[in-house]
Amino acid sequence: MNRPTNQLDLKVNSSDRKLNILILSWEYPPNIIGGLSRHVNGLSIALAGLGHEVHVLTAGKGDLPDFEVLNGVNVYRVFPLNQHDNDFLTWIAGLNLAMAFRADALSVTIKFDIIHAHDWLVGSAAITLKDVLALPLLSTIHAHEQGRHNGIYTEMQQFIHQKELQLVTESDQLIVCSDYMRDELKGIFKIEENKIAVIANGIDLNQAVVTLNPIEIFPILENRKYIFSMGRIVKEKGFETVIEAARIAKETKQELFFVIAGKGPMLEAYRQRIVEEHLESHLCFIGFVTDEQRNALLESSELTVFPSLYEPFGIVALESMILAKPTVVSETGGLKGIIKHLQTGMWMVPGDATNMMDSINYLLTYPEKAKEIGIKGREIAKRLYSWKRIAIQTTHVIEDTLLNKRALDVCKDVRLMEESLKNY
């Protein structure tokens, strides 16, 4: 007769074995829509580097192959059943159906250990597969709808909020990228703290390579000392604060020039505002840039500023810090957890252009202090935010999730046996 397995046995047995991990993400390189894609890519490669079998299921795009191995990661691409539907929510529903069908087919030959979902966009497929494949569900929540809009105001926002609630409720374990996000989930979704693990975003330590001259790409920067920012061009990133700072610089006759990189729905509106307020001599939205262009722009800047009004983590700050740039961030969300004020960067009051200018002028006035802050920031980024470190922490969470699932199954079996004996 086999001896029942206790929790200690489960922990020992699970800690050394390699895992088959099914990751669901609606975007994955080279299909890059936002920061989620880079996160899933960095984590997946690092998990594969630890020896795990990593299978990423994602949306297809153009003529990308439906399967390929990239940097040791098995990447499967599917198109929504209604791929030409212009309604986004209907398109997402079709993508989830296609994902569920493909994962179910893959499970015939691949014995997955766990499902790892990233955000509500793949929540329906993840929850379905949890039941169909009888697997534990781990979900990373990168942001939430209420935080993006500072409330829920429209039917679409309410729909997304409900999808988020469904995913966090059905998940066996959650990961968030900051203490701030953990507290947000606890308050908004009434989730118990022991269900939430905090694991930061990571950064590729090899990405700090500069191969381009930014002036050759952006002639507008010739003979200019500039302050750089980047991110998706949406309201919550706080770029209106930079526009106001540029106006202050113009009025006070300061020779400051701000450069903002990124794409998003507010881009053309912000560009139009620059023209209307005659701020072209102090601010430019340059649009989308490649990683190589981003590094060149970072390297040649005097300093960087990230004025987000809402930011669950803030990978852009790490991308600046890894190049030893003095970095100013909003004292909000995950950003204030990355930066230590006047040690590895500086804080600014969210939405306060005057306070932003004070931080900028301090760093420009004291260049030696600015250099020291930049160097310390790079040291912290390298020590705490490598993808290998993040993958090891994620593996521990997966192991604990599997352990808890098995322990619950054992308890369930015992209860069923007891009920059977009573009836007998």
C-alpha cells in the first residue's frame, strides 16, 4: 500500500523537477503592442534558461508562423475565429476560443503542469482550460481597469472590470509586480493577501547597448541638450505634465527641450496641442522608436522623466537606470518602489509640473550628484531586476501553487473517503 504524500514530501519532490508551463498572452514578440509583450518574453526566455519547458500561446499576426521556437521558448500562434471583426471585445472572445481549442489539442501530446495567464485578455481561455485540463491556474495581473481610468464609468470599462474580477477569483494564485498593485487588488477585488505574490518586472541586462547616433535619426536634436521620456501615449502616463513643464520652461526662458517617444491614441492630440501653444522649441513627440533608437535617445539625454499618474510598475524607469541615467519618476504606484529619492533617482509629485521642473533643475544644477544617482540606479537595476532572478522567484511561486493544489486534492480525497465510510 502506498504511503500518503504529505506537504513536505510534495515540496521536496516538486523543487527539483523541470516544469511544463503553458503561458497565455495576447501579445508576444515580434507582435508588440505594449509592455506586457516584453514582460512575457523576458520571463519565458529566463524560465526556459532554467531548464523548464515553456509553451507560449499567443495571437497570430500577418505571416508569422503558427509555431516556432524562439530563444528556447515554444511559441504557438492562433487567429481569432472571427479575426476580421472590428469590435474589440468580440475579437478578444474569438481569440480566447481559438486559444482554448489549440491548448486542448496540444495537451494530447504535452503534459502541462500549470497554466500561467497574463491579464484579463486571455482570462476566458485560462479559466476554461483550468477546468478542461484539470490544472492549477496562476495569473499575473499587470494592471486593472479602475486604475487606468481612476474609476469605472462606461459599459466597456464595467465589462473589463468584471472579466478581471472573474480571473482573479478563479485563479489559484496571483502575481503582481509591486506592493502597490497587491494593495490595489486586495482593496478592489477583495482578494486575500496570501493569494498574491509580489514579483517585480525584470529587465534584460544585455540591452544596455548603444549602437546608433540619435542625431542621425532625429536631426531635430542636433546641438540640443534634452530631457527624455517614453511610454504609451495615453492620459495615465502623465505626459500632459511634461507639456505644462515645457510651457513653464518657455515662459521662464529656460533652454530645456523635452523629447517624448511612443505611440498611442493621444499622440496626434498632444502634437496638435504643441502647435497650438507654440511649444515646438521646447517639446517634441517623436512617435514610435525601436529598442536601438530608444537606447540611443536614453544615452544621449541629460536625464529622464516618467510622470505617470497611474503606473503598476514602470519598466521604463529600469530601462533608463540600466544606462545610468538620472531618473525622475512620479511618487506613485510601482515607480516609487523602484526609486529611492535622491539615492537612485528622484521623485516628483504626480501631475505637478512645477515640482517636476524643480527636480529637473536640481539634477542639472548639480551634475556630480546627478552622475552619482545614475550610477547607483544602474547598480540596483542590475542586482535586483535581472530576468533570471525574476524567473527563479516565479518558479518558487509555481512550485508552491502545485504544492497547494496537491494538498487540497489529498484533503478532498480524504473527505470523500470519510463520507464513503460513513455511508457504508
